[in-house]
Amino acid sequence: MPGPIDYSKLRILPDFDTAEWWAGTKARKYLVRQCKACGHKWFPPIFPACAKCASLDVAWFEASGKGKVYSYVVVVQPIVGAFIGAVPYVVAIIELDDCKEADGTVTRVAGVMLDEESEVAIGLPCEVVYEETNDPKIVMPRWKINGTAANAWRFTE
């Protein structure tokens, strides 16, 4: 397991667009934006309108918090002080299972894995877990491998 992340060195300030998302993580819910007009889902929640139809009628969709690893990178040189004790750690792009659209697009999110590099592979199923921080208002989502896949692929040197 990677070393700990020192969340006291991060300044997380929920704003108008992210406050509900942070409230969701505190309640152990993984939320993505969803357009009420066309159903499009996206993350991160920084756009005030739907990218597909431009509707401003947006809400939150509670995802299951399950998906599969689409890609990943192993970070060996921390650029933020909070991650000094965590290196090496894996950052993955996760395809969310329940955020597929009729045209085949999938909502993808980035997340820091709890698993070692040797345990992560493209195609493996994973799920969100929630990690307490030094700030009782902030709960951080992390990701963990939760199964196997016949077609999993790992980077090799």
C-alpha cells in the first residue's frame, strides 16, 4: 500500500460548483454532474452547462462508485508536499460502470489508488473508498481494485 497522503498540507475549499460534491463524499456518495435535459454525465463539475446540449438545467447523479481502470500512471516524484510520504503511488483513470450513454461514451474520473503498482492493471474492476482527512468537512475519495479480469494489461519496463 502506498504511504499516507498528508491532507493537512492541502487546502481544499469547496466552492459553488463543488460544495455539493464534497458533501456527497462526506456522506460516502460518489456524485457526477448530469444534464436534466439530455442525460449527459460528466466530471469534474466545473462546467455550469451541459457540453452536449448547453442546458443550464443540471443536477447530481449518484454513481455506484464502481468502474474499471482505463489507464494509469505511477507517480515517483511528488510535486505537492502532501504526497511526499505516498510515493510511489498510482493515479488511475476510471471508467464509471453506471455512467455510460446511449452513444457509447463513458464518464471517466481520475483518482489516487490505494493499491501498489504491481496490483493495478488496465481493465481491472475497482471501487471508491472514502478516506478521512484532518478536516472533518472533507472526506477524500480513493480507489481500490476489487476483482480480476481476463483481459487485464500492465505496463512493463
